[in-house]
Amino acid sequence: MKGKTRSQSLSRLIRYSMNTSTLFTILVFAVIVTILLSIVIRPLAQLGAQLVAHSTMREMTSPAFPENHGIAALEDMSEESPGYADWKAAVERQEIVNYRIPLIDGSKPLVYDEGREMPRHLHTVDMAIELEGRVLFRSAMLPSSGTVRESLKERNWLYEYFNKPYEAAILDEDGRQIGLITARIYPPLLVEIVGVTAFLMLLLGMLCFFVNYLLGKWLIGPLIRSLHQLRDAFRQLADGDVDELFEKGLRMDRPYDEIGEIAVQAGRIIGNTKMYMEQLQEKNEKLEAQQLVLTRHATTDGLTGLINRRHFLELIGERLHEPGLALMLLDIDDFKPVNDTYGHVSGDTVLAGFAALLREGFGDSGVAGRFGGEEFAVFLTGVTQEQALDAAERLRGAIERTSFVLTDGQEIGVTSSIGILHADGNLQTFEELYQQADAALYASKKSGKNRATLFGSGTGRPPETTGA
């Protein structure tokens, strides 16, 4: 008796994979540390700028300030003031951090100024002080031209984020603002700190990610291959390739216990899906047929086969800007007596024959529709006024010469009155076109019927009329 071959456990493999994936957390840690560093440094920079600004503001607004600097009032402070140089030096000391670095020459430091080590300074704060509309002080690291706001404008969004300036108002004894102190931490300091930290963290994270990728590829590779096969099978199912899956089934190179069970259930789904898709296809075919019927009923006049008024307006709505357009309104003369004398069935025969003449007369060159009752419309573009009138006259003549055979074998003839509106390059609404064409149709009726009338383009101009 052959023993059952036991496949690898997916759960065991996942546990091994989870142990190796801990390396990936280093990259996440690096990103989080960088973000936290950015979040913490920004308020600290604001606090530092605020302390410097308020320290300078308190000094300038102290009662002893004018006397100490040889001026009558704070407003009188200028570069020409006796104490300006000392005050400027005091302000500069606030934006510079001094420290000492010994310069080594062999084993002894180089000294100067009575044995002190060589001092160095680090620019830490940008400051600008405005008084009564004058720039009283501006850091040497800032551009000397332009306004203070322009000189504080940074080169990119990163500097703007870390170094938003802080402003402290200088008030006189009456509480009126007479000046403004603007301070911020010197931008390169913060950006370099955050940039170097972020770079080192990301470098460490990428290294760990690469190591984790190699371990994951070795440990999870077999699992991924089986899952890819299962994924491809479901993708075929989603794309509708049910027949191929049903014939070949699901074949796994190295199925694990859990994946093998999923594959069995997926095979059942594929079989059921094929049956459901066949049923769905039959329903879709019925729905498409019904949709065609509904669309035809919604857009077409059931008696004449022409498009109805609503669909007529939809088709020509976006074509009213085309040059050389013409709208014809047609009305069957004395149609009511036809219904009264021969019956409505015979009247329908005349309407259907009338519509057939419209289709024959214009074919694909125009849009023909029934507006209701015995009223019809034709829309043309790219025609001149003379061409529109000639086309209407040819149609009128064809209608006059046609005999319509009724159900009892009788033949009757009808005539038509036509109103024409021609517009060449004039943007108009359909309502305007319709009203003018209807006015021309009324003129045809009033002038004796069985004629085509072109709506005049000038005030007081009589209609141009042809016909009987």
C-alpha cells in the first residue's frame, strides 16, 4: 500500500516568511523617524525664532532704550543715530553663535589675542527689523535688495516648510505699531540636519529591503508560483474564458494543502459559472432585442417610419452652427377632409406615402421627421438659399404628381404647403428657426396652398413664392 504524499504546509511557510519580513520594518522605521524629526524640528525652529524676535523687541521697547542709544524716541532710531553701531552689533550677536576651535600646528594649538584659541562663528538666525517703514537692520545672509518679505522668500518648498518666519510687532507707548521684527532659523541648518538623517535612514532601509527581498524570494517563491497559477485561472474566469478552463481544469505545479483545496473549489465555481454565463447570454440577447424595440419606439414615428419630433431636435441640436442650413416645414393641404371622406385608415396610407416621398427626395442629404398629425420637417445643411428653394419646389411637385392607392383601390392625390427658413452663418436657436419657417408655411397657406415660401430676411420684404 502506497503512503499518501504529503505536500508542504502553507501555514508553516507563511510563518517562516513572517520571520524574515521583520527586516522590512527597518525601512518603515526609517521613514517614521524622518517624519517625526521633521515634525519636531519645525516647532523648535519657530520657538527659537520667536525667542530671538521677542528678546530684540523687549530691548527696543524698554524705557531706557532711547537714552542708551542717544535718541529722543524709538522712532528716531536710524543708521545715523549715535548708538546705532552698538545696537547693530548687539543684534548681530543674537544671530551668530560663537564657538572656538583650536587650530593645531604639530602638538600645539595656534593662538592669538593673548593665547585664546581661534574663534569660529555659525550663522544661526536671519533677522530683519523695520521701523516706521524703514528697514533698520537686515542680516548679511539675506539679499540686500527688495522688501523684507522678498528677501525672506526661499528657493524651494522644503526651506519654506522648516523656516516659516516669525513676526513680532514693535509698539509705542500708545500701543500703535511702529515697526516689525522678523526672525527665522537660518534655513540650511535645519534642512541639512533633516536631509542627512533622512538619507542615512533611507539608505539603511533600502539595504534591509534588498536583503529581505532576496530572503523572501527564496522562501516565498514556491508559494507565489502556485498563487500566480490560481490567479491566472481566476483572471480567465473574469475574462469569460470559461470553456478553456472547463476543459483543462486547474493544474498546479506544487500545490500546497490549502491551495489545493482552493483549486478544487475553484473548479466547481468554473463549472457553475459556465452554466450561469450561458443563461446570462440568452437573457442579454433578449434584452438587446427589447432595447432595439424600445429605442425604435422612442425615436421613430410608428406610422411613417420617420424620426419623431423629439429625436429630430436631438439630431440637429448640435448642427445649428453649420453654414448654409435650411429648415423646411411641410403640411398636407386639406388633410382633414381626406380622413372625413375616406376614413382614418386611408389617411394613414397618405401619411405613409407622403413620408416615403420625403425619404426619396432627400435620402441621406437631410434629416426628415414627422412633427405630428400632417406636419413634417426637413433639415438641410451646406445649401444656398436658391438650392433650398429648388429642393422644396421639386418635393412639392413630386407630391402634387403622386397618386396614393387606398385599401379599396381608389387613387387620390394631395398637395403640400412648404415654409422654408435659410440661415447662412447666423447662430440661431431652433425655436427661432421654427418660428420663421412656420411663418413662411403660414404664408404658403394664406397665398393659396400648394406652394413653397422662403422666409424673407429683411423687414417688410415680401416672401419669395413659387408654385401653382
